[in-house]
Amino acid sequence: MKIIIVNGFPGSGKDTFVDFCLDYLGPYGKNISTVDFIKYIAKECGWNGEKTPKDRKFLSDLKDLLSEWNDVPWKKVIKEIDMFAFMMSQYDMPTDNCIVFIHSREPEEIERFEKELGAISVLIRRNSVEFSQQSNHADNEVLNHRYNYIIDNNKGLEELKNKAEEFCKNLGINI
């Protein structure tokens, strides 16, 4: 199983890139975000799902607090990976062709995924969103990591789709 960390500025096309990869991979792909559980807790606190600068800062701060308190976001992601591997084994599906995509912003967390799980990091870049003011440290630190791959997303959806399929194939995934 390959672990891919996906990052980029808000609006860069991270979700679209991963969706194209998942279209190619079918059941051999899984998409996880380190803020999925944070969003669940935020909704329980009254967050309405918007991603205004104020909301993005709230989510970032909440993630920081839960990470510092008991490493909650990390533990939730590891549990999701383990559940995916278990599901694949239940259906006798080889995990060699599996990719788990993890959305993560913070450079320290990305480095941890690389060191502890052998993850590969990918930065999705789109010129039109990179120079806008960010509302929280996580979004501000996107470029503070040396990524294994950089995917340029400046030429439209069809080009991004082709890059997603090529990316999966370059990882040795042939479905």
C-alpha cells in the first residue's frame, strides 16, 4: 500500500486531483483528511460547514489543540488506514495496488507521515490561488516542505485528469 500526502493552497485542486486518481483506482483508493474528524467535532460545536477565513482559522486552531492534547488527528488517520487495509484483506484484494491519499497541511505532520509511514508527498499548485492572503498558519506553511512531486494545475481539468492517471501509473499502479 502506498501512502500519498496531498497538499496545496485552498482552491489549488487537491480534491479534484485525488478524485481523478480515485476514478482511475476504483476500489483500490482511499481519500482521508487530517481534518475530517476535526470537522465532525466543529459541527458538533455549531460550525455550519463554511470555509470563510474565520472558519478556516477555527478548524486549524481546533486541530492544533487536539494534536497537542492527545495526537487525535494522527490517531484517527492511522485508524482509517488500518480499516482500509482490513477491508481490502476481507475481499482478498491485494494492497500492492492500493493508494491512500491523506490531505495534510502542516510541514511537521507531513514529515511525520514520510518518516513513520514511508509516505510520498505531493504539492498541487495553481498560480491563481498561491498569492492570496491565508487566514491560518497551516495554509501559510504550504510551501515550507520539500515535496516529492509537484503537480501543476494551471491548464484545465482534462490536463489534471491526465496527470492524475500518469501519477498513479508512475507509482506502479496499473489497474
